[in-house]
Amino acid sequence: MTSILAFIVVLGVLIVVHELGHFITAKLAGISVPRFSVGFGPKVLGFKRGETEYVISALPLGGYVKMAGMGEDEALEVIEGGKDDIEVPPERRFDSKSIGTRAVVISAGVVMNFIFAVIVYAGLAYFESWEPLIGEVKADAPAAEAGLQAGDLILAVDGNKVKQWREFAEYVSARPGGSVVLTVARDGHELELETRVGRGVHPISGDSLSTGQIGVVRDTLNARRVPELAGSLVIGTQQTVAMSRIVIVFLGQLFSGQASARDIGGPIMIGQISGEAARAGIIPFLTFMAILSVHLAVLNLLPIPILDGGHLVFLAIEGVRGRALSIEARARLSQVGLLLILGIMVWALTADVLRLTGN
């Protein structure tokens, strides 16, 4: 149940973030937006405010902002489960705007996903990046057995220097059942203390978690914040860029045959990871959302019709030819793109099932 709820929250938030980029820039550009949909297919729930109908559709595996004049009525008829007759003034049509304006509107969804990731990473860096000063050592915990004390400042873990509590916590969290050597500063002296790493326990259910803990709590009164707001934004940007590179490298390996298509994660895998992240706490959950937001941004830039990258290719062709592809051609290509996306989804779902069955 936790996995299903977490999956709905993660996917819903990221879809809304992405489509808000298109929606806001389209409105600012004066383009008519008849529909803002979370999901594809027939409408399940919705309401209308002004000219725009806000809906939740039957297939919660994406979303879209329908803009007048995008020339894809046939494809949208398949996506929406119906066709609307909408007449708007020529100047409010998407295709009446300059190529530059249209490119900004199309790119805005991807940009919003990147911005979301930067903000999440920066927020975690800002609110979690305190110096690693121990405020409490829990009784009978591995840290107490090793001789750690409140007031100890952690300088390094296994010889790796740490400046932030988050760096120390992430290092320990990744080593459940192992041991680490902590270098700490105490009363002007440096000490090296080896401690075993226990397994974390969920604070509510009491279930054992696959994360390592040694039983120390950060000093919330005396510890100083390491990066300020500007520094946190730099960290957030660096982590977003690093994650983007990881996704791009994987895609390159996938297309070159160095990685298996069975490594693609589908909705079942995303749901499982969402549930695990939610059970581990708010920080792992937000981190997973940032990671998935970067994945969605990069994947949306693929030159597949119906994705943002496909629309940008249409605009590039128009810029080179001096005129747009015909409405019929764009509609046919968008239908092909839709079938391709559905095929990828089916393959990812199949890969999930194969992983679950051990095949």
C-alpha cells in the first residue's frame, strides 16, 4: 500500500511540475490552452476554469497540455479519448507564434523538471548540511560501544574527510552490517575509533531497514551550517548535472548494446523504489523524486514525436525548410511516437515482471 501511494505521489508531482512549465509559458505567450491533463485517455475527473479544462485521465503514466494550433488533432483524439472542436483567434494559436517562442514553450517542461531537481538537491544541502558534530550517543548503540561521545566532531570516515553531517550519514547508511573507522576531534586531540554499523529501524513500524546506523544524533544546538543558500544552489546544480550525465551515459550504453534493455525500470520498479524511499524517511524520498525528475527531463528530450524532443525536432525542420511540416504529417508522426512510447512502457513493464519472477 505504501508503494502504491508513494508511486502516485511521486508520479503525480513530477507530471504536474513538467506540465506546469508548458502551461505557464503558453499562457505568458498568449497561446490558448483548452486542456491541462494529468494522465492520458478518457477523462475521469475534471473541472473547467476560464478557457482551460483541468482533468485527471484514465492512464496515469504521463500528462500533457493541449495548446490550440499544435496541429496534432488526430493524435490528441487517441490520447484524450475524444476530439474537441475548438475555435480560437489566429493570434492565440501555437502555430502563429515565432519558432523561438514555440521552442521556449516546448522546452519549459524539461526545464521545470531540472529546476525541481536543483531545488530539491539545494534544499537538502541547505537544511541537512551541518557540520558533523555529535549531540547524543544512544545507550547500547554501536557508537557507545566504540567510545564515541557527545561533542565529538567527526573529521573523517575510513580516512575519507567529511565536512557535513550528510556526507557522514550517507557513508554509514550504505554499510549496514559492516564497520567504519571514525576520526574525531575531542578536546583538541584527534582520535580514531572503530565502530560496527547496525541496521536502521523504522521509527513507526519497527521494521528493519536496509540502511546502516551507529546510534548517534547530530547536535542541533551547537553545530554550524556548512554551505549558505548560494552554496547550496551550487551543490544542487552540480548534483543535477551529475545525475543528468549518469542518465545520458546509460542511454548511450543502451543504444550501443553495452547495457541490457532489461535494465530499464518500469512502473513496478518505480513503485517499489518509491515505497522503499518513503519508508526510509523524507530525505531519501525527496532524493528519489529529484533523481526521477532528472530522468524524466532527459528522456523527454529524446527525439521521439509526442515527446518534447520530438516537438523540438519539428521546429528545427521548420527552421531549415522555412515552413512547417503539414498537419497530417505531424499527426501521423505523433501517432507513431505514441505507439513507440506505449511499446517502451510495455517493455519496461515486462522487464519489471521478469525481475520479480527471477527470469
